[in-house]
Amino acid sequence: MAEIRITQTKSTIGCKPNQVQTVRSLGLKRIGHVVVQEDRPEILGMVHTVRHLVTVEEVK
């Protein structure tokens, strides 16, 4: 299965509580932190919720 690299680019300060929890659920802890997740519908939905806080790249 394909994988995606998710990088937190902005702070969660001032964001809605559900967005803060979504960033934590993705495994991100601070600005610049990078995690690799599987390309599943659940993960893509979470990324869509916080798309203004993260960047996404496909891992080859």
C-alpha cells in the first residue's frame, strides 16, 4: 500500500479543539515534525480536516 509523508507546518495555537486532536491523532507533535502514514481513507480524511496546518507528500 502507498504511504504519505505528513509534515506539520503551522502551530495549532488558536485552532478548534477537534483540529488539535486530529493533528495529535496523526502523530504530529510540533512544527517541523514529520510522520509517515499509510494512504488510507481515514488518514486522508484527517489530513483534509487540518490541510491548512500540514503539507503532504507521497513516499516512493
